[in-house]
Amino acid sequence: MSTGTARSRLRLPQLDATNGVWAALAVALIVGGTLVALDGGSLFSESSTISLLQRAAGLGIVAVGQTIAILAGSLDLSVAYVISLTSLVAAETMAGSDGMVLPAILAVLAVSAAIGLVNGLLITKLRINAFIATLGVGLLIKGYLEQGYAGPAGSVPTSFQHLGYDRLGPVPLSFLLFAAVAAAVWFTLRGTRYGHHLIATGGDLDVARLSGVRTDRVLIRTHVICSLCAGIAGLYLASRLGAGAPRVGAEGGYDLESIAAVVLGGTVLAGGKGGVTGTVGGVLLLAVIDGVFNQLEVDSFFKQMVRGVVIVAAVAVYALRLRRTSDRRKAAVA
Amino acid sequence: MSTELATSTTPAVKAGLGGGGRSGWGAGSIRPVLIILVLLLVAVGIRQPDFYDPPVLLAFLKRAAPLIILAAGQYFVIVAGDFDLSVGSLVTAEVVIAARLIDGDPAATWPVIALLLGFGLLIGLVNGVVTTLLQVPSFITTLGMYLVLVGAVYTWTGGSPRGALSEEFRMFGRRGIDGVPVLGQLPYAVLVLAGVAVLAVLAMRSDFGKVLLAVGDNPRAARLAGARTARIRTIAFLASGLAAAVAAILLGGFGGVSFQVGQGLEFTAITAVVLGGVVLGGGRGSVAGAMLGALTLQTLLTLLNLLGVSGALSSAVQGLIILAAVAVGTLRRRT
């Protein structure tokens, strides 16, 4: 695995799938910036930069968790409902009082870790396909939410709302939270034994198991981390909205959007290849496209169409590159 | 590794020979779903004794028809190793397009129906070509198509559906042939369903079906054996698109025109297919199982409704049953 990446890096100057997204981001910034400037606005003004980074934060935190699930050859469709649930857990536990902030955060982390554990156990011990397992768990949470809540519930004290609204210079606190989560996961992938085992598991489950990796344990841990990320995103959204919202996750489309961001970032859907940095690029790219269309006051539905086309086109380009490299490698071997 | 190989070859061989692997308990078998279905049907019968009167039963089948048709379409895609996440948005798009183009004018009905079927095929073609020629994973292709279709429909209508369906269009979902002995009214939807079911089973028994299973089981081996994998997979997407169009025509007859018609149907259809013993990743399972899975899901919803479980909680029960059914299926395979 490691020699494979090293070799491809030697052969291919700079542009493989994971940094292709940065090129796309640069193009989007230049083209989008020019279009907005022609329209008489500015994409790089302080207010639009702030709202751009803020938009990136929520999706980004979820997408970082989704990245490792996909890297491990799995995926998590329950994140949207975990977000809604944890936003409610946070807001209801806090109930407007400053003293309850810490217990609420702990409760959110416990709930999301438990859901991740269930996902992981269903996938590894009962061998249910990840798609069905996380979809089923998502349905369970959805049923609970719809049964118990008609609208927003709980409230968040002002002290906790700082997370959603404060900023350091032009950088929102929430974006720093996203950066911290991304950095932590990046380090876990690069620097720990678990990280290497995760890549091996995603690359080929059987080979990893036969090489002595405890793949079940790796997958369970991965799903716990993925759910924890969704829980953190739920905390952020609770602080942003001031209350828990039973439909915020599903309406934001965080399940499919986070998968789209991961794949945009060059992580292969089948697992084993990719990384967190690419996902950060993918999230920023989606946020920039959003920002440009907002500035141009383009219809939000049209925006969705463009987003769909961009995602498919990007992955098509990656697939093309991958084929070219493998062809070249085959030619070299022959 | 050796056990993996053994389990992955035998059912495929069985499926290839037996036209879909119907015997036994393993993955791809329809026995588990049949048992669940029978249990649910008995429960429904106890709760609602007149359920087995022909008219009531036919009305139930009529309601189940769109989901069963969608599941049949989704089956072709899944058994070839792909996903189609665009069907829900395609159903919505079809209904909204129909309402806007017909706009209450009965004369427009038939041309619009032809157009809808063509549109379904076109979307299937795009999905298939992008997936096979550009080698984009079908999950991403059809996710992109979903975003494009939802966005396009909203943009085209300006945020709320316009126009109205003609009574002739709604006939397929609402009416039937009157005066049939014993049955009373025979709904058109049930006839359409029967037609789709026969076609689907025949397709899977033909050479096409066998190659499709082979492609889903091991694309590389199928290609080396001379199968035109790209063409076969594209045909599967065409079938799914067409099934979505047919389901949309029926659903348009049932209810009103709204953006919610097709919402979430892609996941429901995939769930139904998996419930029917079809394995995600391809190569195993029968189309009859997929359709029975859809019927089972619809029966489950009916039962929950009869038991007075609120709509909200029913999605939780649905999730639980699906997890249990799939878990039992996979545990059986291992032992």
C-alpha cells in the first residue's frame, strides 16, 4: 500500500485524485470570483468569506467522519438523523442553563458514540451490509424523532451560542472546530496503528484480516468516530439555532452531501484510497459554489443542479486519471 | 479466503442454473421473505377479517403496485452490482412534468404518457452511460442525477407544481375493468403490475438475465467470457428508469401532484429488494424475491396502519424489521 502510493507520487507530478480537488477549488475561486466581481459584488469581502466558512463548518465536520467510514470500505447513512438527535439532546440537556453545558456535551458524545457502536456491531457481528445497517438505524432514529418531537425543543444558553457565532478575526470559531476535527482525524490516519489498519481494511478486508488486522475492531471504532463527528456537528447546529431541531439533519441532506464531499475530495467510494485533506477541499469547493450562487442570487434549485453535475463530472475526471495511470503502469510492466 | 470463494461461487452457479437461486435458505433465496410475508398476511387477516375478499385484496395490490414495479426495476440495477438512487426524484419529476404538460387537457394524455416513458428511458440511459463509459461509481452517478432532477423540477416549475392531470391519465391508478365475475373491479394498476412482473421474470430467464447475473457476480470474469458488460449494465439502468416512469404514472393517478410523490422511494425500493434476499453488490437473488420484498414491505405498512401505529413510529418499526430480516438472512448463510 505505502509503496504503491509512493510510486504513483513519483510518476505523476502533483495531480492525483486527492489534490485534483484543490485545482478545482482554485478554478472555482477564480471563475466564481470574476463572475461575482462582474456582477458588482465581491466573493472575498469579509462578510461573504465568513458566511462561506461558516457554511463549510457544519458539513465539514460530518464529512470528516464520513471520510474514514468510506476509507474503511463502509459508509454511514445515519449521520443526518444522528445530527438531529444530538442537537435535541444538547438543547434539552442544557435547557438554557450555563451549568449544564458540559454535561450536555458529554451526553451528546455518549449518545453518538453509542449509535456508532450499534452501527459497527450490526456491520461486523451480524454482517449486515453497511448501506442497509446504517439506513435501518437511521430509520429507527427518524421514527423516534418524529414520534417525540413536532418542532424545535430545548434551548441553548447564550454562553454556548458563542460556538456558533463568535469568530477570531475573519475566521468563525465553528470553522476552527472543523479544522481541529479534521486535523485530529488526519493525525489518527497518518500517525497511529489504527489509522494504518483502517486503510488496510478498506483496501482489502480479507487480505487485512489474513495479515492479522482485527478488522471487526477497526470497523467498529471507525463507525464510533464517524458518529462522534456527526454528534459534534449536532452540537454546532444546536448552538447556531439556539435550540434542538428534529429535522435539521435530514433537511440539510447531510447524509448524501457528506458522501458527495468525500468523493469530490478524491476518496474512492470502494475504500482504501483517499484522505481527510481531500475532503476538506471537497467541502470548501461545495461551499464556494454555494457562496458564488448566493452572491449572484441564482435560484437555489438551479444551484442544486449545478452541484449534481459538478460532483459527477469531478468523479468522472478522477476515474479517467486513475485509468490512465493504471494503463501507464501496465505498459511499464509489460 | 477459501471459504469466501466457496460461498461466492456456489450460489452464483445455482442462480445461473435455476434462474435465480430459489432453493434453500442462503443469500438470494426467497424462502425467508416468503415466510415473513405469510406471517404478516396472517396477522393482517386476523386484524381485518375481510382482507381476503377479492375486492379488498385487489385494492391492496393496487396500492402496492408502484413499489413492486420500482423494486423490479431496482433489482436489475442491483443484481448487476450497481445502485439507482435517482428513482425517487425521477418519479417526482415524471408526475410534475405530466401535470404541467397535460394541464387538464384529455387529448394530451397519450402523447404525454409516451413522453414520460421516453424520459424515464433517457434518464436511465444517461445513468448507464456515465456509469459504464465514464466509470463513475453508480452511487455517485445516480446521486448526481437525483440532485439534478430535484433541482431541475423546482427550477422549471418555479417552486410549486402547476397544471393538472387529466381524468384519462388518472385512470391507470384509479380505475379498473368493471363487472369482472368474482373479483368485481379489476384495477388497471394490477394489470400493469402483472404485465411488469411477467416481463421481468421472462427477462431474467432469458440469456440477458443470465449474463446480467454473471456481470454482477464477477464483472471481470464476465467480460473475459465475452459479455458486453457496459451494454448489459446500461440496459439495467434503462429498465430502472422505465420502471420509475410506469410507477409514476400509477402514483399520479392515486394522489395529487406534489413534490413529495417520489420522496424517499429510492431507499424504500432498495430496502424492498434487499428484503427479498437480493445481495447488494450484485450477482445473487431473484427478481421474484425483489418483488415479494416490496409486497412484504407494503404488507408491513398496512399491518402497522391497522394496529394503529402512528406514521411516525412506523418508520422505526420498519427499520427494525429490515435490520432483523437482513441479519437473519446473513446469519443463515454462514451456518
